[in-house]
Amino acid sequence: MKVLVVDDDYAVLDSVKDVLEDEGYEVFLAANGLEALKELRKGIRPCVILLDLMMPVMNGWEFREEQLQDGGLAAIPTIIVTAHNKAEESAAELKAASVIRKPVQPEALLETIGKFCH
């Protein structure tokens, strides 16, 4: 099972990658929305995308706009991972499948991803 993690904070990328790989997931990393789109357009099809909102180059809102316009990518469940104080509102606006608050707790991460990756 593949998971795409999109975040500009390398500490977050590393810790999430470690937790997921320990559980047997194949993890792909992207430092911003543009890198994530490139990975997806190369053909990786994750069971879920973990998406930070505040990033340089292409932020989470811009990524979702592109993702939702692409029929092949729009169906991939996207979980917003953010410290943003209006996380739930942002997730609803972005038609996200779920939201995880930073700092990410491993149990919450695995439980949430487990709903989408079987």
C-alpha cells in the first residue's frame, strides 16, 4: 500500500515516513504540491495522500485545486495534516477525506490512514 506525504518540513516527512514504513506502507515524499503532482503524474497511485497546507512553491490549497480538476487524481482520498487553527474548516473547503492535527500522533495517523488503506 502506497502513501504520498506532502510537507515542506523534513522532520515531519521523516517521522511520518518512519511510522508508516514500520507498518509496511510504501511511502513517497514530496516537499510541496508541485512535487506531489509530478509524482502522481508519473503514475504512482497511493491509497491516500497526506497533505500539509502551508508550503512554498505550491501550497495545499493550490494542490487540491489541481488534483480535483484531474479525473484520475480526484478520487484519491486526501487527508489534511496541519497545525492551522481552522483545520476542520479548511478540510471541508478542500473536500478532504479527513484531517490530522500537527504535531502528528502516530496512533491517530495510523488509525486515520487505516480507514482508507486496507
